Amino acid sequence: MNAVPRQETHSASLWHAVSRNRRERPALQGGLDVDLAIVGGGFSGLSTALHAAGKGLSVAVLEAEFIAWGATGRNAGFVVPNFAKMDPVDILAYLGPSRGERLIDFAAGSADLVFRLIRQHGIDCDAVQNGWIQPAHSPAAFEKVKSRAGQWAQRGRPAVTLDRQEIEALTGVPGYVGGWMDRCGGVLNPVAYARGLADAAEKAGARIFEQSRVTSVDRMADGWALKTPAGSVRAAKVLIATNAYGWSLNPSLQRTYFPLKVFQIATAPLPRDVRSRLLAGGQGVGDTRRNLFTFRFDAENRLISGGMHILGAGADTRVPQTIWRRLGRHLDLPDLPPLAYSWSGMAAVEPDFLPHLIDLGPGLIAGRACNGRGIAMTTAMGKVLADWAAGTDARDLPLPFGPPAPIPFHALLRHAPNMLLGWSMLRDRFDEMR
């Protein structure tokens, strides 16, 4: 493979650079009274705003920067309706039959909800619902994904096991033992999708303010008072929907998750003859390696992949180049087009890798649902949070709900995902040798 060309970098992501449905929104000026105030203009906040406004509630979204500025606009655009680590049998054992079944149903319908909203509101975001594929890198991993596919299929989901030949035919990549596919998964342009949700929420009656960083959230007798540099909001209920970006509003949140910096890259468009042998169906791929390998194409045939990094200096330059080389090696592309875009974002990873609602006080909730499944899970979370805003008890929602649960030794363990990456890579190699 040729040496890595110098890439063009962008302050946010590829998606911000190529999306054309940007519409500036005003900063909050003066005072406002609403039923629901939402801090954060990402998927969870916008989906909640859309569904709550649809129920007739008055809603204000307060975004510190601009719509899709955070993790919402810095991911790879995978829509995945299952859990990052646990399978249905694990969920039932962990949460019990009643709560477990509700969470499983919640996840199972999450991708279909995303694509249904796209059709319903005419969102132009290059959405393709042709499936999400998880190839197995070792025989042991194949046994696990066969069980995974079987569990989802038994629940009526469009999940299929794929043998070695089938996985190679679908992905164009030799060497995998087998895998599985969830046919209701897919890919999209996340920034265009978020902007479309914002437009739909405003049409439903929600008000959205950009450049309106919330500086405080204070309890009042009849609700909450939120302050921004130029305005204030009084709200009966408040949702903190900032994921890994807004812990300063409530410091107790900071020690409840692992902050994970994830890098993404996009190459220049692939030649047509090369593109035709890889992912002809336009699916998204994320394999079973501990050092996860992902790839997909965008609408212009740019090849997109991501990864983490081992702690060290120069990551913003070093890691994108490493991902680019890995992409060419795994896909057998000695003439991989140059690296055209690179970006990164912060993800909030829960210790159990499940979505959670955090009780911060009467009528004040923080929601986190990423863990590598952000687009589908956060969209679905917004729908159930609208029920909470309309009066449903949070304990009756399908998501785990409770007070902040600080992680012991968080100051040290917060770096664990990056510190253990080298060991994970070594274990992946051992798996493949067996």
C-alpha cells in the first residue's frame, strides 16, 4: 500500500462538510415557560422534542453549539437495533423477565422507528435499510453470533446466520468464519438525519435554540429554572440529553460512564470497479473483534471506518492514519484511495453497555443510550421520554432507571478502554490463530 497521503481535516466531521440541509437557529433571548426543556440538540433530544411536541406539550431545545455538533454528528452513521455486548438471554438474566422483555422489545424496534421517521417526515439523509452485518473473526466468535442470530430470530426479528461463503459474498471480504445479519439495520448520514428531526420537531411545535449553552439548572417549587448567557427557561420537566458532553451541568454524572474518544475516517471515493465488489447491498459492517473493525460506504462511494487509540501523544494524526492502513489491509485494497476526512467524537459508555435513564431529581432526567448503538437507541429513547414528559412514571418506561451510580475508582478506570486496547488486539490475533 502506498504511504498515507495527508488528509483534509474538518472541525466536525465528513457529515457536516457534505450535508446541505443546514438551517441556522437563533440563540435564546429573554424568558420562556415550557412543559419540557431539553438540554442538547442531538438524536435523543431531538427525538424527544418531536414526540413530545406531537403530544401537545410545549418544548424548548437548548443547544450549546449547533444541531448535531456532538456525538450525533461525529459517528459513522450505523443504525443497529441490538445491544453492543448482551444478547436477549443475557438481558433477561440481568434485568429479570419483565423488565428484560420490555428492553429487548425496545431495542428490536429501534431501527424500524428511525427509518419510519425518515419516511414520515421526508428526511433526505441517504438512508439505506438493507441490513447490518456482523462477521465473526474466529470459530468461537462464530458460535456466539449463531446463538445471537437465533435468539433474535426466535423473537420474530429478521436475523439470519451467514456461513463463510455467504459472509464473503455479502461483504466482498474473505477470511471471516461466518457471521450474521439483522436485516432491519442500515446506514445513513447522521447530520442530515438530525437536521431533519429538528425540522420535524419545529413543525410539530417545538422551539429550538442554538448557541444557547445552559449554565445552570436549578430546582423551583413548581419545576426547574435553566439559565443561558442571554436567556432563561422555566420548565415543569427537564431532560439532560448531552451524552458525554454536558456533565458539568450535574457533576454527579461524570463518574457514571466511561468517556471514549472514537475516531472515524473517510477515503476519497472508490473507483466503480473496486466499489462493485465490496458491500454491493450498501449495508453496514461491524465485526466481532475486540478491536472492532467497521466499514461502510456513503452516497458518494467514500469508504468509512473507525477505531479507538492507545493512549499517547499525537493521536489526532496518528490514529486516522492507522485506521486507513487497517482498512486497506483488511479489505485487500493495496491502492486504497487517499484519506480525505478524519474526525473524532466522545461516546459515553455504560459499564453494562445498556441504555440508561438517570434520576437527577423530581422531573429531571438524564438519558444515555449510545454504547455503539447511538442512532437507533437514542431515537427510540426519545419516543419513550416523550411519554415521561406527558405524565408516565419513569419507572414504567422500558429503560433501566435509577439515581446516578458512580463507578468505583473512576479516575483510574476511565482510561481503561484505551489502556487495554493493545491487549485486546493481541487477544484478537490469538483467536484468529486457533
